[in-house]
Amino acid sequence: MAAPKYLECNLCGNQQIYEPFVPAVCKKCASQWMEARYDYEAFKREVLRGLPNRPSNMWRYQDILPLRDPDSLDLYPAGGTPLWLSQRFARGLGHESVYIKDERYGPTSSFKDRQAAGAVAAMLENGPYPASLKRRVGGRFGHLENGQSAALLDKLKHDKLQCVMAAHVSHKNNTAALAQRALARVLDCADDDVRVACQTAGFDWITL
Ligand SMILES: [Zn+2]
């Protein structure tokens, strides 16, 4: 990937070097509103060549995404949602044509899928796991993050559901409290009503 050439403060204009995984705070005015500046001219040359052999999702633009070696991970294919030509809004908005980006096709129907996929992949790449485990965690059928688990639970839940147990909650990248909060929100219950299985001891008998 192309690391940002530098970070630029949106308030005072200060430019400073980009350091991965260091909170971006302006060293002059302490603002946290920093813009990453890339070598866009170099990237433009690539784009104009059509980015051949790249997938039609966000990783198409891997040159300006924070991964060193995108090919080493099974990357979650967020992005690439369709762009529809609207027949209705163009005239009212004073344009010849208007296209609508349809984010309903993303896994959580939100443009934040891209941001989450990029952040998770970057943290994974820099994390302590061996390459094979990184590929599995990062892949489509690897691990669920709390939001995905909550979305799945939302689809599965029904009136007769009596007990929900979160299992295999990562010690490194998650906490029981975060998992409970995400799932409890879907179930509309107290966080503590969601049980969490211990990775070493499992869980005790449950009376229903
Ligand atoms: Zn500043």
C-alpha cells in the first residue's frame, strides 16, 4: 500500500509524518482533525490504467488503504455497491442525471462497512496471529465481530428464545461486556441477561 505521504491538520495546516497505529493528533495545535495526504498523482496514474485484475469492491483501491500486503489476507469484500440512475430526482435537483449509491447491498446496509472492513484488516495485519489464522479471521467465513453477531441474532431471534450464550469471545480483540452490550441491544434485555461462555471453563448447567 501507499502509506500517506503525510498528515495535514485541518485547523492549522501543520504537516507531520504518518505513524501507523499512533493516534493522529496535530503536534502543533493538538487538533484530532487530521487529513491523510497520499501521493494522489501516482494513484491517478494507476486509476487511469483501469486498475486491471482488481476486484469490484473497496479493495480495488488498495493503494490508498492502510494495508501493507492485501494479498496475504482473505479480505472482506465490502463496497462495490451498485449505482443506480435515478429517473426521479434529476430535474428537481437541477441536474441532467442523478445516480444513487445503493448501500442496501452491503452486509449491514451501511457505508460504514468499508470503514469497518479497512480498520479490521489493518489491525489484523498488524496483530500477533500467524498468517493462516489471520486469513481465517479476516475472511468472509471467519470470525464475526459484535455487530455482525448482533445482526445475525436479530434475524434468528423469536418469542420462545430463552437463553443466548456468546461463545468464543476473543481475549485479544473483544471483551465480554462489549459482546453482551451488542447482543442485549437486539434482544432488548439487560446486558447481564446475555451469557458469555468462558474460553477455558465453558459454562455451567443452565436451568430453563
Ligand atoms: Zn493543527
